[in-house]
Amino acid sequence: MGWDLLRRKTFRRFRRKNLKGMKRFFLLVCFFSLGSLSSFLTAEDKPVINRRTVPSETALGHSPVQTHAGPVIHSLNPGERELLSAWLLKLQEDAYLAWIEQALRRGQPYRSFIRATVREYGLPPEIEFLPVLESEFKSYAVSSSGATGLWQFMTNSIRPYNIRLNEWSDERRDFWKATHGALAKLRDNYNELGDWLLALAAYNCGINRMKSALERAQTRDFWELAEGGYLPRETVQYIPKFLAVCHLAGYAGRYGIPLDWTPGVRWERIPLDQAVDLSLLAAEAGVPKDILLAGNAELRYGITPPGDSAYFLKVPAEYSDAIKETLARQDIKLMKFYLHTIRTGDTYYALAKHYGVSVAMIERYNPKLDPLFLRVGATVVVPALIETGPYIGESPAESFSGGAFQGVYTVQPGDSLWSISRRYNISPEALAMNNNIGLNGTLYAGTIIQVPGLEDLKEAGVVD
């Protein structure tokens, strides 16, 4: 910004003084083209942006001079826009500059990977800074609408980009997969809309909403759409705010944002054939736990899925050898489990509730056991996700399974095993077992199932 304003100011002085002669004009142009005048400026010379100072192409950084270690930014040319000028002014307030600084520092582990991947996809380099707006570079960020991760993916938009959610992980928080997914989504937007400002705006408001706006407005110019009221208010502000953030973050030193010269993290992915607790792995390998958690933020419990899940552990290249050597050792255990011996009345549901896991997790680690017919004395392996004592059984009401139930119940619309089991103060497993149906089976309205009768409940000590 300062470069352009300074040039304008100087030429105004030039005109006022009525300087004549091609020689003096030529010397002045050469002086400006050297690109080093900024080194002579003092703090008092730094220009102040206001709403009347509308940024031009040069003002947004179309200069060969790069004053920091980072990408050559501003491949997008928004032209002269009052809304953009307003955001540039606002974001130069101390609080906003601090906000940008904190976001960039938080994103330090990921930015070199994002930058390289943006380059690999052939996208505008400004996109490196999109997570500043989306999540402030917080892997665990969740919006009010449920969008999650650095790139703020919604659950209804992840399917085309190989991003999955299960009991072990939420891959919207996986910086590797989510970055590839977000860039692919932006590329798809551009291929469909043919303009990068529209593609970025569609990332905010959705591709279908953008296409509807284009059809109604009969223009493919973002600024005309914004001024004409065809876009959501948030999207109208999203693009100029993004462009302003790109300028300030890309030329941080010029605006008093401390430069971080720390080398970027170079990540590697290591395939796992075993479940691993990241805390144990970090301790055994002598690797900082925080960097493993940052690289694998998608894990819900800091524990990788079972070995047959094709999971890739992401580690900084400098720790890769130590991690691989630790994983190959046979004399250590990198995962904790609880071992429980089945007693009369025990169910997976009760075990899961006590140990803070899901029934599906217990089933995954015990493929040879039938949850509907647990044999007394059998050993169940339970992942140790939380610190807790051994399971000692439930109350008669919770463990009741009885013999053949003496009562009957007609399934109503909306009923499930879980709702019916609560009605009769029993476990869902007991209800499923006594009716020979799967724990996750579908119940159809009108079906008659067996349930405990009054005598059953009295005999089990559930009621007096």
C-alpha cells in the first residue's frame, strides 16, 4: 500500500512544482523502479489507509519486491474497491494485527505443507491464508453450524474428498486430508465458475447458492453480485476481508507483524499396523507429544485405530526414524487395554458405559465374541481411553436379563431397542438377546416383542 501512495504523492508534488525536462522525469522514473525506496522511509512516512484511499493493483502488492520468506502473493487482481480499502483500514488496527499474528503463529506447523500443496494443485498462492478466515488455523475449531477443522468442512460436503468420520477420528481435523479436500473443492469451484473470486465466494456460501445468484444477476463479476444484493451478507464481506488478510499476512513485516523465520515442518506419513497411544509413543521415541497431537488432531482420543484400519501417522521428518524404530520394537507396548472377565449379567453396553468407549470399539477388538451371547468367563479386551477402575457390575435393574420374558409389547412408531429398554429398566443387549434380533436391528411399528413382565421384574429385584 505504501509504495503506491508514495508514488502518487511524489508525482503530485512533481506536477505542482511544474518540473520540466525529459531528463529530470527520466531520473525520477528510474529512481522509483529501483524498488528500494522503502528502506529510506521512517515511521512517520508510513501512509495511513482511509476509505478514500482505494487500493490499486500496485497497492495490493503487484511488486517484484518481497520482504519476507513466503510465497509471492496477490496473483488475484480485485481492482480498486471501496469495500476492500475499508477492510485494509480496519485490519490495520492493533487488535486485528494481533489476531493475524496469532493465527499465523498457530498455523506454523501446517503452512509449509499447505503452501506446497497449493503449488502442487496450481492454485493462487493467496489460498495459503484462507484458514486464517476459516478457523484461525485451529485444528479443533467448530463453527456454530458444525463446520470443523482448519478448512471448516461440513459433514454434508466431505464425501467427494475421502474425508471420513467414525468412532476413532474426525478427518475434517486431519490437516493432510482436509487440505487436499479443500483445495480440490476450490479447484472444482473454479472449473465450474471460471473465476477465482467466485470460486472462493462459493467456498463460503456454497456452489449451488452461487450458481443461483449468477443466474439471477446475469453477471459473472463478484463485485456486481455483492453490490446488487445477490449474495449473503457474510459472503459479501468474506472476499474483501480475505484479500485484505492476504495482503497484511503476505507482507507482515511492513505492517509491524513479527516475522517468523522458523523453518516450516516437513511432514511424513507412516502406515501403522497396530493401534498406538500417542502419549506412549512420544515418551518411548523421545518425541514431543504436542507435535504428534498437532499432526494427528483428527484422533478423538489421541489413540490410533486398530491395525487393520489403514491409518497413516503423520510425523515431522526429523522424528521419522525415531518413530519407525520405536514402532518396530517388540519389547514395548504402545497401547493400553483393560481386560475384563465376563460375569453373569455383563453386557457390552454396560462395559462401554463404564470404560468410556463405544460398543463398536469393543466389538472391533473382540471379533471372536458374540455380544448377544457372552460366555461367562470369557475375556473382553477394552481400549483404555480413560483412567478408571475395574468394572464391578451393575444394579439388578441394569443387568437384568431373566429367562424368557413373560410380558409382551407392541412396537410404536419411533421406538428403538434403547427407548424400550429404558421403559423396562433393562439393558438393550438383554432385550435384543431375548428377542433374537441384532443390537442395531430395525424395529417396525406393530411388531410384538417379548419384554419383562411384572413377575420377571420382581424376581430380578427390579421392583418390590
